[in-house]
Amino acid sequence: MSTAAAGGRKGIRYQPDERPPPALSLGLGAQLAVLSVAGIILIPTVVMRAGGASESYLSWAVFATVAICGATTILQAFRAGRIGSGHVLVMGASGAFIAVCITAVAEGGPALMAILVLIASIVPILLSARLSLFQRILTPTVSGTVVMLIPVTVMPAVFNLLSAVPAETPTLAAPLSALVVVLVIAGIALKMAGAWRLWAPVIGVVVGSGVAAVFGLYDAGRVVDAPWVGLPTGEWAGFDLAFGPSFWALLPAFLFVAVIASVRTVSGAVAIQRVSWRRSRAVDFRAVQGAVTVDGLGNLLSGLAGTTPNAATTVGASVTELTGVGARSVGIATGAVFIVMAFLPKVLAIVLAIPGPVVAAYLGVLLAMLFMVGMKIAIQDGIDYRKGLIVGVSFWLGVGFQNDMVFPELVSEFAGGLFRNGVTTGGIAAILMTLFVELTGSRRSRIEAAFDLEVLPKIREFLAGFAARSGWDEAMAGRLDAACEETLLTLVREDEGEDHRRRLRLSAHREGNGAVLEFVVTSREANIQDRLALLADDPGDAPAEHEVSLRLLRRLASSVRHQQYHGTDIVTVRVSAPAPDEQAK
């Protein structure tokens, strides 16, 4: 049955709730920051220069972007109420906003962009508060597809970096520098253990930069010319409160892109949870909500500062997969290093002087691992022909649009070329196909009742009617009844000592030759899906009294999925019709 998988991930050295040595946290945090800051700087640079902003304002935008990414990365590492994911979720400038931000700066200057970013920040905040309403749409299939498409959208730029060298550079300089990085990282990660594996990425970059320096590719002059400490020379642009035609024309596009960026953050928050724990566990959607909330707060700060929006990246998941360290302290250290770097132009220059081929090789390794993380997410609950079709069609649509192979003359003119981004087009396709499956599926039967065992007779009557309308025999009706009873017993038992004024909403519908039961109640702490996985470790032990219902449920259900949100728990139980030999018994 598809619960949180039993067993563990032996490569994880430090989980989010564990504390590695401070030197290790700081070292990995610096590694993440150093290897992420170039992309953070690049996006506001492209936006401001393409939009026609002054160089002095560009210096302000870069400073503000790096500092805000640092502050929000620290927020992500913490988990205070509904804010933060509690994982190493590195924040970076959002590439999804590039096209609309360039248009805003070109038509109304940074002040117009600032007010649009400020208003668009409401989208992820609202989405976070009501994320449970979208649980049937933002499925692992959708999230996995989006994560798989992130490398697709980034790799063209990465490949361009391979040849980003001066014209007079020797022919072998770029390929040799890149090859050394890949060989060092892969060799250490595959054959070494312990501290060597932790430092594989940074060792690869340092060795690759050394090889590049032999050929004169490392721009040492840039480092020498940069001051040690400095503040931006530009000034805050304020807000364009005229609300003219340009504002109203661009507002829908900003709101739409904010939705897409939020979906990407959801995918990133799911991905980092998948690689951060030794034992596979159910995704904690309260942490996902916290990640999306920080996404909105980051955009709010970006709007107030007059710079480009930021969003959660997936570099943390790739590095955690590679190093085996998912401790929150690494995320805090990463954010702190970002903030320090914002005030140290020479440090930024050291990072930006790393040759393009070296950066490309490093990113290539991380993106390859990220693609595999996306695949694992997409198939985590099993895959049937419907899910396979959604993943396959959405992925290749994203590839086609990203590479201008699908009616480029039409796509480039629509919405400022928004759909030329593979994550946007593939993500929308996956969402629309999932929504179509939901809307055209069998009609759901629903019942609402008080959340206690006294309603069990009423629920049994409801399920008997559902089974009769579905044309099932007594064996299937009995299995549905038993699965529902054991789920309800488990939920109520976990609720002992809490407020009993809660309500239960139970829905049932057909799926193939079986049924899906969905229990929606206000939230608790224990996760049934994780507890079922733990039971799988000791099936021969005598069960404790409170585990009897769980063990029976494991036998009755083909899968159990428990999604925990702030204020809401959703338990989805799939029950297959008994096989003929089971009915004979």
C-alpha cells in the first residue's frame, strides 16, 4: 500500500531537527550562498538594464535583492507558527517575474514595478492561508512535474555559460575547467564518505577555478578593484500611485505570475522535505504553507524596497541530496552570509569572478540531481495511466515551449512572452489536466457530522447507501465500512483530551473498481501515514491496543494519504474491491 515508505535514507547525516557542528553549518551555508548569489544578482541586473533604469538604481536593486534573500532564507529555516518551512529552503530572485518586471520598468520606471510587486505579494499570502482548498490540484504529480521542469528551463542558460569566456581564450580552457569540476564532484560523491562528501561541491568549484586561473579565466582584476565594504549609491524609487493605464494593463500578468511562482515554491518545499529525513515521511503541508507565506513576505519586502520579487529555489534540495545535511542551522547560516555579502562588494566580486564554465559544471550536477528528485515526487503515490499522461504531456509541453518549438511566432507575442517559460506552460498544463480529471470524475457523496464515535451508525448508513448506488456487493460494502470505522477510531483516539466541538466532513466516490474515502477534520499533531509506515518495521510484534485500528486499516486500504495543514487535516483512504478469492473466504 502507498503510505510513507518504510525504511530510511542512509545518506542523511543531519536531519532538520539536529545540530551539526557550527563550523560545518557555517561552511555549508557559505557554500550555498556563494554558489547561489550569482543568480540572485543576475536577475535584477537583467531587469533594470533591459528596462532602462540607471546604473545607480541597479546598485540599489542588487543590494536590496541580496539582503532580502538573506532575511527570507533565515525565515524559511525557522518555523514560527504559520511562517517558515523549518528546512534549508534558499530564497533567490524569481526568474518567473523577469518579463513582466522588464515591461513595468520600461513603461513606468522602478516605481511602477514596486507597486505591482507589492500588490502581487498578496497572492502567495492568501494561497498559503487556504492551501488545503487546492490539495486536489497541487498534487504530487503536479509538484513533481514542476520540479522536473526547473532544470529544463535553467539548463539552456547553464549551457551558455560553458562558452562564456573571452575570445582569445585557449580552445581547451573552458571544457577542461568544466570537466574537472564534474569529475571532482562526482568522484568524491560516489566514492568518498564523511566530510569529503560534504565538501564535494565546493572542492570541485575551487579546483575548477584553479584550472581556469591557469588559462587566465579567473577575473582577479574585478576582485582587486572592488571595495571591501560599501553601500549602494542609488536611492529608493518610491511607488507610482497614479494607477494609470500601464498599471491596469500589467496587474493581471503580475498576479498570474505570482500564482505560478507560488506553485514553484510549493514544489520546492515538497522537494526539500523528501531529501531531508532519514526515514521517508509524509509531506507536512503546514511546512509548505509556511514556505509560501515567507514567499509572500519576501515579495512584500521586495515591493517596499523597489526591487524584483524573490521566491524559494530548489538548490537546497540538490545540495542536501548531495551532502546529506538538511539541518536548519545551514539555512540560517546561508541567509546570514547573504546579508553580510550584501555589504561586502569585494566578497561579491570574488564570487562573480568564478568563470562561467566552472559555474555551469557545478549547476549541471545539481540540476541533474534535482530532476531525479522531481521524478521521485511525481511517482511517490504510485503512477497509473492518468498520472503518467499528465506528467508526460505537461513535461514535454514545457520542453517544447521553453525551446521555442511550439508556434514561437504566436507565443512570443502573447502576454509578453510569458508562456515561453517551460515551468509556466508545463505547470499550467499539469494543473489544467488534473483539474479536468477532478471535474469529470465520479460524483462525490458527502456527509457532515460531529467528530466523535457517536456518529458511526449515521456514517455506516451513508456508506451503505453509497455502496448500493455504486452497485457493489456485501463484501465491498463491508470493506468500506470497516476501513471507515478504523480510520475514524484512529482519528478520534488521537483527539482524546482535545476540544471535541470539531466537525467531520466525509466524502466518498468511485475510482476504477474501488472507492476513495476522504476525511476532513481540524488538525492534530500525529500523522497516520507516518505511523502506518512505522508499523511496517515490526509486523510480527504484538500490537499495542492503540495500534490495532492502524494495523487493520493497513490491511483494508490500498493506500492512505494524510495531509496536515494549519487548521485542517485531510485523510484520503483508497479501498479496492475484494478479489474473488477473498470473497470466497
